[in-house]
Amino acid sequence: MSQQDNGLAEFLVDGVEPADVPQFFPLFEAKPLIGAMIALFRGGDDEVMVRLMVLREIGLRASAPEWTPRDLQSHFAFINQSKLNTVLGRLREHELLLWDTERHVYQISSAGRMVLSSLSSLLSFNTEQDGEFFAAQIAAGAAVGKLSPEALAHLLARLAELEEEFSQAVTSGSEFRLREAQAKLESVQKWMDKANQVMRDLATEGLDDATWKLSQQIGQRQSKLMRMSSVFQRELAEISRQQVHLSHGGLSSSELAAWLKERSVDELVALTAEHLSITPECTFILPDVMLDNTEEFVAREQPNRRISAMPAPAEVEYVDDVEHEPPYQLAALTRLLAGLKEPMNLADGIVGGSFSDASYRLSLLSFLGEQNVDPELAPLAALPLQLRWNESLELKTIGRDEIAAMSDGYIEPQQEKTP
């Protein structure tokens, strides 16, 4: 057993050998490349940054990939000579940089170029584009015929995280969290479209069972995420109906809260000056015990205490509630679907005007057949209709009114139930 295997055995239970653990097999096969990456990233942050910078600069000179020692000294004149020699020696020691003894030139090894290529791909995406990075990996693997199940698993996990994040935003009922989730959904829409295209291309290829199962799960997750747009529209419309208007000018409580969120801490302190009092918190005393002792002390020490009366209420100007007019899309959709006898394609019923109009109409269809709804939604909910989605994951091409494509489905009369 090698020294490295001895070290790995310390992490395992007695009787289990590292060579018998199948999860280690892919890592053992890539041991030279992993060793090169360990050598590149081992040490302090400053050392790693210098090594990466030197290796990237050497690799970027595509027209003349071979470097003489004089070339390196001239190009990295801003680095201390002894430190530069140390960096070059470490890169040579772990075969990231090769030294030709006959010609006396340096050049990057194949392992070094693979590390640089992976690093450049990673640096081209930020943390907010992690899903796009996974989609790009899958597209690249599919293009060269080396699709990685691990890349599919990472993309599926990211989609699951997004779905959970969006579900929590809906559950919270917070307008601000809903709008943030809505904006995030719009930002990830681009790379999800790319992933959809890759999934459609993969459907025509012969895949093993595990990869095919992952592809199906990715398609289902993406379909759920795309439908979240209508959920956000519906929840925001419900919150909009519950907003409190603070003046004749139409200022709402949501607009006031949004304005306060944009203020700095100093501005908020200035706004609350002389309006709020600061009470020190005795964290070493239990609140309920402190309240009981305070009440007992007041009753004992001040039996004839004077009870202060509340001042008379100030006169305020009362205004009538602002009448709420239902959106025009609701009435138009109700008229369109009233008396529907034959199935209607979903696109014919909701597409028109703009993307937001179509999203709002789609969210209204979720109220079909509901009992406890607002009076303004009752005529639509009472229609004997139902929404049926097409079981296929194929998107229907629209190409008009800001809608490129959408899931296919039908609005059809409800089937009578047999007794």
C-alpha cells in the first residue's frame, strides 16, 4: 500500500481499503491532474495568486508558446527575481511547466493547459451565473460526445435550489421577496432556454438509463420554474388588492416601504430623531420575571398612583376608500371563455398585448373551478371549464406579442361526472 493510501485509510473505518471504495475510482484515475491542481493552489492566497498569474501569462502567448529564461525575466520584471525562480521551480516540479534541457526553453504542459482552460471557463461566469456555467458544460460535453452525468446532476441540483427559493418567496407573502424572485427568474431565463435546447437535442441521441432519467428530471424542473412567472403575477396582484393607500395622490404602503429601504442608516436615524426612545435591554434578566417584579413594585410603592388619561384624539380628515377597478384583461377573458363548447388552444386564449398581459391571463386560469374567490373573480371561476396541459415537454412556438414559445395546453369544457 502506498503512503497516500495509508493516509486515506485513516479517514475510513477499520477493514475498508481506499482501493475498494468505488467513489474514489474516478479520482484515482485523474491523480496526475489533481496533483497538478493541488500544487497550483496549495499555500497562502498571495502565493496562489502569483502562481496563477505567471501560468496564465505564459499560456496566453499563443503565437510563441516557448519562453526562454530571458523572456520570462523581461516579461515579469515587476516580480522579485528570487520569488520568480521559486514560482517557476514549483511549476516545473509538478510538471505544469516543462523545461527543454536541449533548447533551454520553457513551455506549458498538457496538464497545465487543461487547468488554465478550466480556470478561464470558471472565471467567465460569476456566482449569479452558476446555472449558465452548468448549462454551458452540458452543451460543450454534448457537442463533443462526452456528456458528463455529474454536470447534469449539478444543473438539476441548481434548478431544485431555485425552485425552493421561489417557493419560499411565494410562501412568505412578501411583495419585495416576490419581486426579487421575479427578477431572478427573468435573469435565469436565458440560460434555462439554452438548457432546454440541449435537452431537446439530447432526446434524439442514444443515452444510458441514468443520463436519460436526469434529462427528464431537468426538463420537469425547468417546466415548473417557467410556470412560476404566472404564480408571481397572481400573488403580486393579490397583494396589490390589499395595499393601503395613504393619500389622495395614490401613495401606497408598498411604495412607502420601498422608499424606506432605499434610505441609508443615517437617513433613517435622522427621520426617527425625537420620535423614538431608546430603552436599554437587560439581557441578564428574564423578560417575564422582570415584568412581574415591576408590577409588584409599582403596586407596593405607589398604591395611590395617578392614572393618566389619554389625550383627546386629533381631528383628521377622512377620505373615501379608493375604488378598485378590476383589470380589463379579466373581463375580456371572461367574455372570451363564456359559452365555450369546444376545446380552445391555450395560446389562443392568453397570448395578446404583451408578455405581462399573457402572464396575468394565464394566472387567472388557475381560478377555474375555485369556490372561495373574490367577487370580481367569481364570474370566471364559475365557468364550467378546465385547463389541461399537454403531456409532452415540447414548447409551442408563438413568435408574437413578446411571446417566443410556451408550454402547450387546452382550455376545454369540464367533463360531466357519471354517478
